Amino acid sequence: MVDTGHVDDGQRSDIRPVPFLPQGRADLQVEAVDLADVERRRRRVLPDETPERPDFECLLIVRAGSGRHTVDFQRIPLLPGRIVRVRSGQVQQWSAAGGLGARVVIARRSGGRPWLVGDPVFCDLDDDLRGVVDDLVDALVTAQRRPGSAAIGAGIWTALVGVFDLVAVDRDRPLPEPYLAFRRAIEIEPGRSRNVVDHVADLGWSERSIRRACLEVTGLTPKQLLDQRLVLEAKRLLAYTDRSAASIGAELGFGDATNFQKYFQRLAGESPRSFRRSLAPLA
């Protein structure tokens, strides 16, 4: 799960990508490991608080002790019974855990429910659900030792995510497919365009249908959701890299640095430089 490689084009320092690298068999699609094992591997190559962008899904399941984990600027206290969920593409920072007892479950990127700004990052389980989760992880540890257990691992991952969603996500009604399609589109390539039309052109839904679905679910227009996603990506790059605002703006589709600065100021309430300075302790 820890990538020891380094990519540097000599001009910019990007957020460190972390590929899916199970500790066990290379064919594993889902794996459960003790947090202590993860930390031992990480500390051989990386200091704590190093920003990472995993290319996989992750559940951090706390069993005992206390600590802290940071996901997209949100510092999350780690307490027994808490699950932290990190989606592919989010930025996380591991902190010194000390006596923290936890297990980490990782899974290759899936085509399930997409993530967007505002989705819950953690939830707290009651005693009954803690028992359910412990049993599921124990079953996964047993299954992953056996060849040909991919279907079992996938089923257990789905069950674990189901427990998380049961507690953390409002599922009173299913989300409309036009909304889900739009969310997937802007998550895959947020900097493709600041024009909603460009993101919805190949989705098979009219712009009107997508607008109606977005308003129904979030109260926000597709343009507002796209703006949220672009600003989050800008904040990640400003906080966790040393790239210039002009370089970041260019990656996000702004041909002019001044336009990017005005855009960021309008939506974030401060300039890119002020935002970067305010988050210096996160770097």
C-alpha cells in the first residue's frame, strides 16, 4: 500500500500518488491489514504528515486508543468505534498513532456510488455494529489467505461500505441517475472545463435533466457543484505542493493566472496566497 517511488519533473512537486499495492498476494482486490504494519512500512520511506493521494478506496477502522487522521484538510480524531473512509483521489495525511489499535481495509477503485465534496468522511458505530464490522474484517483476513477468494473479498468490502453508509449517509431515497452520472464526470476530470455543457455532453442525459437532479439532491446547480469540485482541487494543490498559483490554474483550465486568482477569491473568500499561508501547518 506504500509507494516508495518518486516522480519529479524538475519543475513542480505534486501530491504523492499511492497505487494499490496489497501486502499479500498480488491478485488481491481487497485486503485487511493492521495499522501497525502500515505504519512500519510507511516510516521506512515517508515521514508522518506526508500528503498522499491514494488510487484506491480505504477504510480505517479504529478499535482502541486514540490518534488523528487528516483527509482533505479535515483533521479527524480517531476514537474506538470510528470508521474513516478515504476515497480514491482524496488527499490524506497519516499521523503518529502511538498506542492506536486499528485495521485498514483497502480495495481497488470501484464503479460504485461516486464521491463529491460534502460526503461524510467518518462515522461512529454503536456496539452492535462494531461487532458486525469486527466479524466482517476477521472473515476478510481469513479469506484473503486463500487463493480464489476474490468474490468473497468483494462481498465483504460491499458489506463494510454498507455499514458505513447505513450510519453516515442519508439513504431515505435513491439518488437519481443523472445526478450520479454528473458527479462521476466531474470527479474523473474536474479541470476539463468550467462549462457544465462540456461535462454532460457524453452522459446520455440532457442538461435540463441533470440540473433538475442536482437541485433535487443538493439544492445546488451543476455549475455550483462543479465550482465546489474545482476549488477543492485548487486547495489541495495549494496546500500540499509548492506549485505556483499560475501552474495550478493552468491545470484546472484557466488560461490566465489573474482569472484563476479572481475565481478562487470569489469562491473561497481569500486569495490563493492567503489560503496557502493559512494552511502552512498542514504541509
